[in-house]
Amino acid sequence: MVSMENTSKRIVAGIVLFAIGAVMHFVLHSDWQLQLLVFGIGYIVVGYDVVLSAVRNIGHGQVFDENFLMTVATIGAFILGEFPEGMAVMLFFQIGEWFEHLAVRRTRRSISDLMDIQPQYANLVEGDSVERVDPEDVSVDDVIEVRPGERIPLDGIVIEGSTSVDTKALTGESVPRDLVPGDAVISGTVNLTSVVRVRVTHDFEDSTVSKVLELVEESVSRKARMERFITRFARWYTPLVVFSALLVAVVPVLLGQDPSVWVYRALTFLVVSCPCALVISVPLAYFCGIGASSKMGILVKGGNYLEALSRCDTMVFDKTGTLTEGRFEVVSVDPVGYSVEELLETAARVESVSNHPIARSITDSFKGPNAGVDSAEEVPGKGMRAMVDGREVLVGNHRLMADSGITADEVEHPGTVVHVARDGAYMGCISLSDVLKGDSTTLVRELKDKGVRRTVMLSGDDRRIGEDVASRVGIDEARCELLPGDKMRILEEIMEDSDGTVAFVGDGMNDAPSLARADIGIAMGGLGSDAAIEAADVVVMDDSPGKIAVAMDISRRTRSIVIQNIVFALGVKFIILIAAVLGYANMWVAVFGDVGVAVLAILNSMRCLNTRMYRR
């Protein structure tokens, strides 16, 4: 492809030569030989590459394309002595191509912001020394040092130092993320404040940055259904209009009409019929839509998935890690004959020796000092039994209490209830709920506003817990107590019942089969999740469910702009084609019908890049 700088220079030179020729033609009425010289030089400067492309394509058997139409129409105009029109068609055609390249470059720049996450080196720690090496030469369990301002080259765990990292290129988040020892760190993010040391957990080819780059590179090759239609349409449309133009030129002449009049009309017909506006603007709109999504921290694997998302009428959600954060919070402490502080302290001391998420939530909710336990054992599926200051304490579910002959209160809380007993005496219970992600409820409401008629949540949790989460979020149906295989079966049933597109939203780990089976698989929190990036069609690069609504907005806006371009381009061209055959449109009008419409369609497609309306 000829560089934009070179094309720009040729266009400027062409405009100067066209202006000189126009003065000679319209003002000075110079000899036709002199006009031919000026316009001919301008034509060669501006359009030599188009003519060469047409000749090369004919040699390869690809005759009917826009280069062929422009070459035939412009050379025909010169033969008829219409020098200004001939050069103007080629000049404005090149201006339209320049606008196309400008739009593509702007879109590529928005995607290149994401592509810039490619790390150039890693600081490998070896003993007391630090050596700069290629990231591909670093192995799992090696330790690397990342200094302020450097891009983190590999996934890992912070083992020394604390810092903040900029994740904007990956997630679209403007607020830096704080890291302390023990936190996972993602390749492609930028270290902002302090030196940290990281133990590598993935080889470079398996790291987040490599998989994201691979995903972005592949996204452009997957065409939307509308794009494929336009490609097939152009394949049949162009030969048809060439044949029609030939009829316009030949039939009236055979009937005794003036050849120059009808050949000119046929050439005008050729110019306006060029499918540039459609062939360029439709793929460009999807390209811009993918670029806008990437700027918002949403990776769409292709125009086909962006288009399908706009037709989504059913959204199926996993619960834990998707709608909820996968952690619990204490919502009530109900002692029986004891103080709230004593009940919570007793439970927290026992749970301090457990790594279960519920245990950690109880421990975190107790703000006082933790004295620990004498001994403890886990009772599988029921809870913990421990000795605390020489006294036996039970912390667990209703079955643990029943096994020990302790009568526990019946609690109607829909979440998780933990009972506590000491020396055979019931102390009370603690109720916990799974924490909803901040914008889960907002998301479901927005999906309803966008026409998603059915929302379903699939969960392996207890029915009361699942239905409580579904009601708090506003989801229509909750299917609970499911085994992993049940999710796939129910998803397939939902897909059979749906008339539109069914999307499945999961956290990308245990939901990979469902993500791959759904019409559209959307992975939440895809950072660092191999399963998410491999199985999903859309990857939300942070944990914000609200980004799903943003992705739908982008997809629907893109599809709307595509339809606008198709209706506008075909409508204007049809009117001018009829006018050209009837003699009411000259080649100047045809230039607008081709290049003008193409430029307007391209500028309309570039509106897909505007992400300001999606910012929250």
C-alpha cells in the first residue's frame, strides 16, 4: 500500500494541476492540446497506481473491481475530450481512498495502544545481580525485577515491594491498581511507583500479554455477516453494472443515436455505480467498533461477534465470579445468651485456622486481637471442631450441631448461616451473603432497557442462596444446585427456545465449555485466565459486569451505522444512475455519487470510534 504521506503529496500536486487546467479550460479557453497536456500530467500523477492495479488485476483474472471502473471511466472521458471530468474523477477517487486510509490509521492507532503492551525486556534476578534479558528467556519460578515506568513483562506474584500499576491499556480503568506482596501481577501493565520483585508463574507464550496480542491480531480476520454479504454483493454487482453501462453505450447507438452522448452517459453510469462506499465503509465500521471496544477494555474476537451481540435477546450468567465477587460478608450476628462480640470472637478464633472463604469472611469481620486456638480439626462438609482455652467449640452448619446433639435455631436467612456452640451450649449464629459486584444490578436493568427479554442465572449453589442473588440482581430465572454438566444441558435448552442470539457470561475458568457452546461467550475478569481468552468470543478485561452493556451499546451503534451507510449509498447511487441514463446527471454529479458518498460513509463509519458516550 502506498504510504499516506506519498498519497498526500500526489493529491496536493494533482489539485494544483487541476486548478491550472480548470483556469485554462473554463477561463482562458486554451487549445485542447495544452489542456490535454496539463490534465494528462495531473491524471498520471494522481492515478497511475490505480491504472497499474487495474492492469495487474486483469492479468490475475480479477477484472471487475473499483480500479477497473475508475480506469475505464476516466480514460473514456479523456477520449471524449472531457479532460476536466476525467481528471476530477481520478482525483476525487484518490481523495476518497485517502480518507479511508486515514480512518483505518486512526482505528489502528486505537488498537495499537493495546498492542503497545508488548514488553521489550525483563530484568532477571540472578543472585545479587540483575540482568536484562528477552522475556521469552525467562522461565516459570524465576524472579524478575520491575522498576517504576517499566512494563511488566510476564505474569507472576509479587514477592517483594509494594507499588501501583497502570492497567488502562488492558482494562480501560483510569484508576491505578495497588499491589502488595502475594498479589497477582499481569503482564502488559505498567509499574508506576516503586521497585517490585515478581516470581514468574507463566512462560511468555502462555502469558496474558501474548494471548491478548494474538486475540487482537485475529479479530480483524473474522468478518461480520453484513461484511460477507457486501463482499458477495460487490462480486455480482460490479460485473452487472459494467454490462449495464455497455448496454447504455451500445443499444442507443445501434438505434441511430449520437454515440458521444450515450458513451458519455455510460461512463457517467460507470463512475456512479462504483461500490466503493459499501466495500470500504461497512468493514471499516466493524473495524472501528472493535477499536472502540478495545479502548474500553473489551476485546472482541471479530466483527461477526460484534454483530451477533447486537442481536442478543437472552443472557445467561454464571453466579460466582460473574455477578458476585466470590467472597462473603457478615450481614448479621445473632447471639443466644451471649454478647455479639463474644460470639463473633469465638467463631473468628476457630475460623482463623481455615482457608475456606466463609471462614476468612468471619475472621475479617472481627476487629479485635485473635488469640488463636489450642487445636482444631475440619469436619468435611460440616464445619470446624476446635479446643479454645481448654473448651470445645463447634463452628459450622446445622448438621454439625445436630451430630453433636445441639439444638440450633432455625434461621430463614437466604444466604449462608454458621452456627456456634461451646461446651455443648448453643451460642448463636452468624449469617453471611455473597457480595454482589458493584454494577450487577445496574447491568441487568440496562440489559432489559436494551431489549434483552430473558436473563437466566446458572449456579451450583444452594437454591436459597442462588435465588437470593438472582432476586437482588433482578434476574428472571435462577437454576441452582447444578453440576458442571447440568449447565451445558440447560444452556442448550435455552438456545433451542430462543429466537435470537444467546450469550453466556462466565468467569472463564470452570465455564469454558459453556462459553464455547453459546452463540456468544463473554468472559468476565479475563486477566490472567487462559480459559477465558481461549474459549470466549468477548473478553471483558476487568471484573466490571457493566462493560457488557457497553459492549452491546457499541455493537448496536456499529450495526446502526452500517445500515445507515448501506441505505444512504444505495439510495443516492440509484437516483443518480437513473438520472445519468436519462441525461440529467453529468460526470460531476457522478463524482459526488461515488467519491462524495464514499467519503460521507467513511466519516460516518469513523463515528464508531467515539467512546465518549460510553464512559461512565
